[in-house]
Amino acid sequence: MTVDMPNLDVALLSPPDPAELFPLARRTDPPRILLLYGSLRKTSYSRLAAEEAARILTHLGAETRSFDPSGLPLPDDADADHPKVADLRALATWCDGMVWSSPERHGAMTGIMKAQIDWIPLSLGAVRPTQGKTLAVMQVSGGSQSFNAVNQLRVLGRWMRMITIPNQSSVPKAFQEFDGAGRMKPSPLYDRIVDVMEELMRFTLLTRDVRDHLVDRYSERRESHADLIARVGNTRAI
């Protein structure tokens, strides 16, 4: 059936390509997961939760790295070549997926958590360090259970063009959930973190080989085509 679509550039429309979505050759290296946490306290429960998540991910076959936000300058208060900023951006480029773990403070994620995300740009030259990568969100609270921080993190994950998995973790009264060695005690809250990491691994393995195809956009192809025509036209005019 032919449909009249006068506003559509059919030549640039890309129907789903099964060969791209289901490639025969797939990566066999461990999924690379970056973990960010949002507190600098000596006993940081968001860090302890992230460390617990990293142990689970390692057990599941991932390669994990954590970023220590201590010493990271405020966004726009230093140049991008600041060592901590450069380290964070390199890790964001390195990874296949991320875990964001923030305390809830005054009903929101912490400024430390937001600063880390703000230092990661949507593009670094021709590289988009977060686009199409997977994301799991977690939060810890000092009081009763809340979902304010994880809800905000989801909004940021979408803005960063990440594939934010459906499951999430919220740990209330976090001071009760960890022992003196910093390990999380057995509980349904611990089981939920295990659930989230299992899901993150599955989504990462499912999407990392095809993420460029998943996030390939008609509007961007159209804009790039227009730029190319303009550039070629200008070249011919010289």
C-alpha cells in the first residue's frame, strides 16, 4: 500500500534491519559497567550500595570500575582537561553501561551526583559517550522509603539518551542495612539490588552490539544529509 507522505524524505527513512538488530557475530568480552555514587561521607551508603552492586556484577561476569567523585570540581568551575573530569569522561566512554547510586537529600538526588552527570557531555567530538548505553538507578535514604532520587535519575538517563532498565532499587533506613564491614545484610532490599544487576547485565548484553542501530535517527540523518549537500554545493561554487 502506497501512502502519500509529502513531508517525509523516503530515501533517508530506515526501516528496522534484522541483520543489524540480530547480528551473527557478537562481542564476547565482559560487559563494562561504570558505577557512580553521590556522597563523600566516610560512611557513604550510596557508595556501599554501589560496591555491593559491583560485587554482584563481577560475579555475573562484568568488568566494573567505580569513579570516586572526591575532588571533582563543580560544573563550569574548571576546564574539561581537569584530571578528575578527564578521568570521568574516559570512564563514560569506556563503559557499556552504568549504575547511578545516589542518596536522597532534601527530596532529591545530591549535588555531587548531579555534578558527575553534568560533567559528562552528550558528545565528545564524534563520540557520544552515553547514547545507547544501559543504565540502572539506585538510591538510599536515611528515613522511610522514597523514589524521588531514582525518578530524577531516570529523567537524566533519558536526557543522556541512555537505555534505563525498568527495575530499580531504593533502600530506606540505609544505616540499618549494612554491617560494620560495609557489607549489605541479607534482606529483600538486598535481593532487589541483585534483581536490578541481573536485569542490567541482560539488557547490556542484549543491546551493546546494536546500540548504534537502535539510536540511529531519521531527523539526524536528514540534518546530516542537508549539511552534506550544503558543503558539496559550497565546494562546487568555489
